Amino acid sequence: MIIGERIRNIREDEDILQQELADAVGINVSVLSRIEKGTRQLRDDELIKIADKLNVSVDYLLGRTDEPQGTGFQKGLLGDINGDSPLAQKAREATTNGWLPMSKAENPEAEKALEWLEKYNKLDINDKNTINSMIDIALRSKENKQSNE
């Protein structure tokens, strides 16, 4: 029931009508009403669209965290690698101290991670939430597969 309650609470706090959210997700308003009441489960694609529209993480809607924007990348702790965020400062410090080689020749994975980070930082919050949601779903799927083995 936590998912439906959180969706309804955020929707009401943001003054978003059920019809508006239902339209954004591509479902009938009666379906959204049942989701909010906890009598209908969400499909993965619906969960992602709702999280995007409400500007919260999928983990928050699922009750896995009480932080609407999640943690780590979702909170933007990394930010711009040249910025002032704690993780960006640590990355620069590690690079200058030789702990983390950043050239393609020395560490191609680190270079790829920085390229990804630069692209990620150019996205707006909705696009970041979509990516975060997709990562959350992929990780849950991986966890489920590992627990079934």
C-alpha cells in the first residue's frame, strides 16, 4: 500500500490532478485511482513514468528509501567533476595523488565513467530520474536473478 499512498501524497502536495498524472502515464484515471488505493499493482513502465512526473526516485515510491530523490547519483552528489561536490573533490584529489589514473591508456574504464558523467550532468532532472529508474529496475532484476540461483 505504501506505493499508492506515496503517489497520492506527492500528487496532492504538488497540486497535480489524477487526470493529469494519468494522462502523463498513459493510463485511465480509474486505473490511477486503483493504484493509489492499493488495489492495482503498477507495471514497471508505469512506475517509471509516475516517478518521472512526480520528480521522485522509483526507490522512494517503492518504500526502499524515505528520500524522494534517492541517494548517490540520484541526489547529484557527483555533480560536475569540476564542481564543488564532495565526490567531485575526492575524484580530483585521487587523480592528482595518482590513486585513480584517468588516461585511456592507464584506465579505460575510468575514462568511460567520466564521459558518462559528463553526459549525465547535461541532462535535465526528468531525464536523470528516467535513467536512475532504469538503473534501479536493472539492479532489482539482477538481485532477483542472483537470489533465485
